[in-house]
Amino acid sequence: MFSLSQRFQHVSNQALSFAIFAAAFVVASTWVQLYRDNVFSLNSSIGNVNPHINVRTSRYYGSVNGKPKENIRLSFDLDADLTPLFNWNTKQIFAFVTATYDGKLKNGVKSEVTFWDTIITDKAEAHITLENLKSKYSVWDLEEKLSERDLTFHLHWNIQPWIGTLIYGKTTGQTIVGIPERKVPSKNQNKSTSESR
Amino acid sequence: MNLRLELTRFLNLCFALASAFMFWKGLSIVTDSHSPIVVVLSGSMEPAFQRGDILFLWNRNALNKVGDVVVYEVEGKEIPIVHRVLREHVDEKSGKQLLLTKGDNNAGNDIPLYARRKVYLQKDRDIVGTVKGYIPQLGYVTIWISENKYAKAGLMGLIGLSALLSNE
């Protein structure tokens, strides 16, 4: 009746069902804890946004067939306290600043792009206060120009757990910045003024 | 030797294999992804994911968001890549979405990894799934089996032996 293989099957079945229950408990209690800590309405502020517009012709900066492409880099201030995101099932926080905007030439095109991100693995470093922070990425659009439109900035976060589901959220702060027209390089400006004289 | 008993054992083995296959394909249909469970093979998403971690995917979402960790396949390359969405551009009329991805642990974005002359991924064509759940390290067994020929032979032997020894 009781063979080794039966015994093995019995034990492994029990281990599997216990593991499934344990995982379900971990996932559920993590979510309960996050709601109790009110993490889905954390505040943040993004300010002092200064765009720097550049034109690039490399494929790795979005240029197609060598056509010039506007790239935007930023400097900005960021203040957010992500400490409540850390609990017993938090392995790391991935925090990222994105901008959303509408297409200009074609209607109905919506975009969201990342300007800056960071990985936080320590609760002590979860309170972000940074000034004149340089954006990590040089951002371009599908269109030639990214300037002359409004960019809406948000700080998002993603909790990577030790085990369970990936959890995403957005802080409540929102900053809208109008990107000005790209200034024509000073060389051309001088030329035009000298011609007009 | 009893022929009927041997045949029953063989049928039992077939039943086990078929139900495993059915479970996998059923999961594929539910998640709308041809490989709903993947094992991380590289360190490009460290420290979020290490080699050997198991990821559960979901692919019924029409669009991805920035920050999502997606698994995508590149034409002509066998190994699927697990990276994070850095940018998304969606055309709301046609519902087509373009994505740019990057590994957390990589310095630059993924354009050098994409198929020739491509600078974006297409959500509906290239994405295998979005990572929803995570179990650490357990997938190392499959890496070990697929990369070590003795482990593979040993496992096959074990399955065969247990099928022969089981007498129900």
C-alpha cells in the first residue's frame, strides 16, 4: 500500500499546497499593510524645472536617417517622502519622474516619457530631497520637436517585493511646464542682426 | 510480467505529461501570452530581479504604462528579454503603442538590442507579457537542468524510474 513514491507524492502535494497558501497570505497582507499606511496618496513636489533643448543627429538620440531631432534635458528640484512604501515585504523601490504630453502634429497621440529614475533599497534613503537635479535621460519625441508644448510631470513609484506582486503608484504632486521654443544658435542670430544693419 | 499492468503504467505516465501540458497551454490562453511563466537569465534588471527568479506574466492589457516591467522578443533572437518601459507613445485612434525599454542595471536604453533599424518596440507585436508576480530563486532549477547535461539525464532517469516503480 504505502510505497516510497506514494509517500513522496503525498509530501510534495502538501508542501505545494502550503506554499500556495503562504504566498497568498503574504500577498494579501502586503496589500492590507500598504492601504493602512495610505501609500496611494503620498505627496511630492517637482519644481524649478529648467529645460535645455538640443538638436541631435545620432540614431541613439532618436534621429532617423540623420534628420535632426530635438532632445530635452532638464534640471529640477524634487521633494518626496517615500518612507511609508518600505515594509517587511519591500525589496526595493523604483522611483521615476515622467512627463506626459499630447502630440502636436497628429491628434490623439499621447505620450509618457521618463526623465529621471532611481532605485532605493534602504528605508533611510527613501526621503528624497534633491535640488538642481539633472535629468538622467535625454528625451526626444516621435515628432521632430518636443518643445513648444506643455509637459505634465509626475513622480511614480514601483515596489519590488521579496515575494508576490509588483505594486505601482503615483504621488499626488503634479507640475505643468510649458517648454519654450528652441533658441536659434547665437551664431545665426549675430548673422541676422549684422545683415539687418 | 503483466502486459495490462505495464500498459496502465504507460497510460499513467502519458496522463501526467498531458495534464502538465494542458495546464501550461491553459495558462497561456488565460494570460494571452505564449510563455506566461519565465525564468530570469541575465542580471540586467538587478537588484529587482536576479538570475533564477520566476516571473508571472499577463498580456491581456491593451497598453503598457511607463515603469511596467515587460518581457519582449526580438526577431532573430531566441532569448526573451525582461526590461522596464522607459517611454510609451500611443495613437488613440489606431490603438497602436510604441515602447522604449531599458534594463535597470544597464547604462543606456535598449535601442542597440532591437531588431535592425528599429528604435521602438510595438506593444501588440513584440511584447510577450507584463510582469505581475515574482518568486525569487526557485527557477534556478530550470537553469541548472537546461545548462547541465548530467542534470538533464539524471532528471529523465528519475522520471522514468518513478514511472516504472509506481504500482497503482
